[in-house]
Amino acid sequence: MWTYISETPAATMKLGQELGKLLQPGDFLALNGQLGSGKTLFVKGLATGLNINPELVTSPTFAFIQEYSGSLPLYHFDVYRLDYPEQLEDLGYEDYFFGRGVTVVEWAEQVAEYWPGQYLLIQFERIHDDTRRLCLKPHGVMMEQCVAQLKERMRVC
């Protein structure tokens, strides 16, 4: 596990951007945290790292899924408004969770039984005004290596 303290919205986006540069096809990110804790802002950073215009990224709360094209496809889920986890099956989640792009799910704890075997869990916590604590918990060798590389990149920035 690695904990990153972000003191500005720009720092939250930068962390996402640097992570986006490291992600591979099939990578899965599970984001959890209260409203306003920076999840969607982080996804804007991921998009930037994947060569996607961050201004296109919006919270898919009402659509459940937003798809973006970049150096890798980005599949952005927000499952906050799902009535029950099985609704993922109606959305064809397998094509995304096990597809050729990067999948990121906000409010992911609600559908934990559907996560793939390897994933990166990121817990967002609002500490104060613009300050956030992000706890990154990799599951699987590839995600552990990704977080190790991300830590190194963030030291250099």
C-alpha cells in the first residue's frame, strides 16, 4: 500500500496523469471515497496520461459508463446509482472489465464481486479544503509494479 497526500486539485490530476502513462490494456482501477473527494478529477488526470482531452471527462453518474479514445481506450464507470450489483450484467461489463482498454470504476465497492483478479484499489479521503489522502492498494504483481513505478515518477515531479 502507498499513501499519497495531494494538497491541490492539480496534484490529484498529476497523480492520475502519471498513473495513466503506466497503465496497460486490461488494467482495472477501483475508486472509492465520499462525494467530492476527487475521484472524477483523478480520472481527468488518467485521461490526460492516456492522451485524452481531460475536458471531455465527466462523471458518468446518470449514464453509468463513459468511453473515451486515446492511446488506450478508457472505460469510466460510476456505479453510485446502481440499484443492485447485478445491473452490471445488463451493461455488458465483461467487455469493459476484461477488454482491451483501461477500466476505472467510481464507487467500486458496490460491485466488488465483479472485479478482476488483478486491480488497483484507490481510497480517496477529503482531509481539508483541497487536501486529499489517496491510499493505493495494488492487488497482483502487475499492479504492484505499476504502483512502484508511480511512486518513483512522483518523487521526480
